[in-house]
Amino acid sequence: MMGRSFRSSLILVAALFLACPLFAADPPATADGDPLIQLLTSKGVITRDEAKTINGVPTSQQRDRLLTLLRDKGVISSDELSSLTAPAASTQVAKALVASTTPVVPAAAPAAIPPQETKPKGPVVVSAVAPMRVLPVDPPVKDGLIPGFKVGPVKVTPFGFIKATAVHDTSSPNGDDFPFPGIFLNSSSLFSTGPTTNSSFHIKARSTRLGSNFEWPDMSPKLTLTGKVEMDFEGNFSEVDNADISSIRNPGPRLRLAYVRADYAASEKSDVFFEAGQDWTLFGSTALPNILETTFLGAFSGDIWERAPQFRFGLVQKLGGSRNVKLSPEFALMMPSTGQIYKLNNTLGGFEAQIGEGERQGADSGRPELEARAVLQFQLDKAPGVAPAQLLWSGYEARRTAITTSGNLASSSTLPPDVLTQYPAGFTNSSNLYGNQLGVQLPTRWFTLVASAYRGADMRFMLAGQLNTFYTDTEGLFNVQTVQTVDNVGVAGAQQLGCTVRILANNTCTSSGGVWQIARQRPVGAFGGFVNLGLPLSRWFNADPKGHNAGWQLYLHAGKDQVVHRDIQKALGIGCTSADAATACNGGIPLSQSRFTAVTLYYKLNSWATFAFEQSQYKTLATPDVGGLYTIAGKPSNSWKDNRTEFGPIFSF
């Protein structure tokens, strides 16, 4: 026992001698080295090579070299190293290294203590109402996408929401689970609700939406490649044997968005980009209301929007200043499309009209639809949690062309023979589509105002103009003839032509001194817009931004879509007829305007769960010239309205 105690005391004295700066005189290192280093070597704490390295430096440096080595081996921690290297810690060194002669076993490296996760500080104030922006101005940030997973080097981040709502309509003759303008396509009578107002109740989940954002790598630090795919279940219901009567629960999946985008940072202030695929249209879609009913989203009631295939080019220019001003002009080549015209007889559109007229007549023009927009973005209110404001203009111009072949002319048994003689190869007929929109999005800490106003013609594809497209103008023509335009799809429209002079008895147009002239097709004009006011109730009442009452928002909405009265009169043949008064101008739908008002209340439980309630009214007025168009619950009326109540949860991810 005495031997071990003496040996321990000797080691302790040696350690104190080594640690105390009073006795460190920097003699050359001896060949045998320091006894403490020899002891640690014999016990396996350090190797002989490590001991030689320590002994090879001046004595005054040996302690620091030894402590650093022990730290690297995990015998002592970094904190212990700091305390032992302090000037007043010389005695602690000996205690830490040789407190006893108990064999020293090399200690395993201590388990790495995971760094404490620094939780981001929560918001200090409830955010103001953020406007919907499906076409944001700010370009994507390179490597800014946080991937949910990767497909090779490609980052993929899924997103979406599950939405289920219960809906009650006081009048829904179409039987749809979304509001439609007052033309009852699916009812037994075009403008009658039957003996009641025809109320309905639906529960739907097909507004559920799924999608993914993508980012591709590139070696250039200035090039950012991104994309998006998005779908919902707003397609038509399937017709299959295993779900015949229950087809109502089988809505079809539908493509919403599918595009890729390349952004090039030309400078610190300039970003140029190119996008290809299906995205929201530049015309109309920049300013959208925040409402619960998104299947039609205020269509034909003051809100204009679409999604369409496109090639899009743009610039984002930072102008700077205290308001962080940005200017973004954009231009796009779009898929040319026009809405089919409804025939107020046994042919009410459908697939033939959708493809034969809606798609074919746009594509048959042989040119793209042209769209453009310019957005000025700036920080109107500098309070925290307030999005930047936007002033915008957008516009579009397109052309539709209907083709009548010689076969269409030859197949008609009622046409005079000189029609085919004058048009041996058939003929074409065209009209223009165009529109302009002005909009504002003005977020502040107290309210957010979104407003849009538009005017144009043949705007049915853009969900305006009360379902009207164009009308056939027969003025100045005699003996008007009608030709059905038929292709592989089916009926693609009807064309009319007439003689420029009155045809003499038993004569043809040409033998009477005239020629057959195609009746011109003219677009029906329309105008309208909406105002959407968002009120951040939780912010008004200083709610806790981390609490369950931080997400109360109220929206007030009013919108209107209206046709130009002069155009719809002519389209209905009112004051517009052929020179012989035998054939009126035609092609219009006797609706004057549709109005939409709504109150929407959102309660956001947390970042993922929201509950919404919406009370709205959809109202359609007939053109005054046709008075008493509707029969509502057995009574004549010149208007139809639907009071709609909708409620449900939305869970996002």
C-alpha cells in the first residue's frame, strides 16, 4: 500500500512541476522524456510515437501539446481543455491527469451532443391579408426549393390540400355542385325551374388538389430551372360498369398546371425568364378574388381567368428605392381558343361544339393568341406581415377562323347551284377576340383591396360575356342561305351567305347581277369586374400570432359581367336583319348580365387546417328586350337568382 501511495505522490509532484510555469526553464528535451509522458505511454493513453513528438518540443510547450492530444483522443473535453489551459489552472492539470495510480483505460469519445435546434422566432404580429397571386412577380431563388425527396439530382416538393364542402343552393336547375349563369342546360326547359325554385344540396371533395414543385440543378450560378405540375378532381364523372349508379363519387382527375421555367440572373437587378407549358393566362388571372367556391371562381360574374398552354417570356427589373419597387413586363404566345356558341335549339354545344368550334376555330386561324401584362410591384405599407402592392395591366388579341369546305356546300340540297360555282373550294369566315384589363392589389395592415375591370369582345373562353362569342350579321344581304360546317368531329358550326342584290324570279344570284357574299361574323362585346375586400380580423384585435385565434379573416366580394347592349340586340336579331327582312342576325344568348356577391369567413386553426363559411348570391338578368324570359317556380320573371351557402374544412400540406 505504501509503495503505491509513494508512487502516486511521485507522479503528482512530477505533474505539478510540469504544470507550474515557475519551474519551466525550457531545457532541451531529454531522450527519456518527461516521467508523466512515460507513465501515460505505459498505460496506453498515448502511443510511443506521440510521446516522442511531445518530447521533441521545448518543455514550456509540452503541456499544451499534451493537453491538445488528450482532447483529440477524447480523454478530456474542449471545455476541460479551456479550463486547464487557463494560467490559474496548473494545479487542476495534475488532478485531472493523475489523481491516482488506477490503470487508465483510453476513454471512448463522448457521444456527440446534437446541436440544439434553434427554432425560428414566431411572428410578432398577425399577418395582414395576402392577395392571391397565381402569377408571382418575384423570380424563384436558385437552390431555394427545400425538397421533400429527390429523383436523382432533381428536387421534388409535393404540395396540395384536401377540401370538402357542404353546399346548399336555393335554385340550381342545372344540378351542378357549382354556380352556373342563368341558362339551364340540364333542365327540361331552357329558362324554367319547374314548379319550385329547384333547390339542391351537395357534399363534394373533388376540389381536392395535388401537385409538385421541381428544381433541376445547373452548373451556372445565374441559371435557375424550376417547374410545377398540379391536378385536381374537377373533371367529369366516369361512366363504367363497376360504378354505374355510384358514378357521382368518381370525378375524373384533371390537369391544372404543367410547366417548366428557366430564369437567368442577368444582373443583381435584372432577371429574364422563359416558361413553357400550361399555366394561368396573363390576361385576367393576375387579379383573382379570395372566395371559397373555386370550381368556377366567379366565372361569368366579373372574374376573368383561364389556364392554357403557352410559351411565355418576361423580365423582372428591380428599381429599388425605399418601397422596393419592381417592374415586370411579360409576353406570351398562347394556344388560340374560342368558346363554342350555344344554339338555343336541340344543339346545346357539348363535345362537338367544344372541339369543333372551341378548339378548331382558334387553331384554324393559323396564328397564336397574343397575351401581355405589365405589373408594377411596390411596398405600399411597410408594417410587418404586409405583402407588397401591385398595379397591373393585361391584354390579349386572337382570331378565330371557321372553314367551310366544298364538300359542305355540295352536301346541302337547298343551296342554289351558283354558290358552289362561286366557291368551288369552299370559303372561310373570321372574327377577332380581344380584351383589356386594369387591376390593383393593395395590401395594408388594416385591409387588402383587390379590384379588376375589363372590356373586350368574344370573351367566352376567358369566362366573360354571358356565354356569348360572336353573331352572324346578315344586314344588306338577300336570300340568305345557311350551310352546316361538318368535319370528322361533327357539327363545327354554321355559316351563312347571301346575295348582294334581290334575286329575280327564276334566276340565280349571279344571273340577277349580284354575287354571293359571306355574312360577316362579329364578336359580342362585354365588360365587367369585381371588388374583393379582405379584412384581417385577428390583426385588428391584436390576437396572439402563435395562438388559435390568429387566423380569422373576413372577405366581402361583389362582381358583375355584362354584355354590350347594342351587340346583344343585334345578335338576337333585334333591329338587325337581312335586306329582304327574311333572316335576322343571329348567334346571341338573351342574357344581359350576371351579378355575384359573397361574404366569406375563414378560421385558420393552425398552419395546415382552415375552416371556411361562405354565403353568396348569384343572379342573372335577361336582356330587357326579351322580357319575361324566365319561369321561376311557375311565375314569369326577367331574372333568376341562387342564394348559396357553403361550408367546409381545408387541410393543406
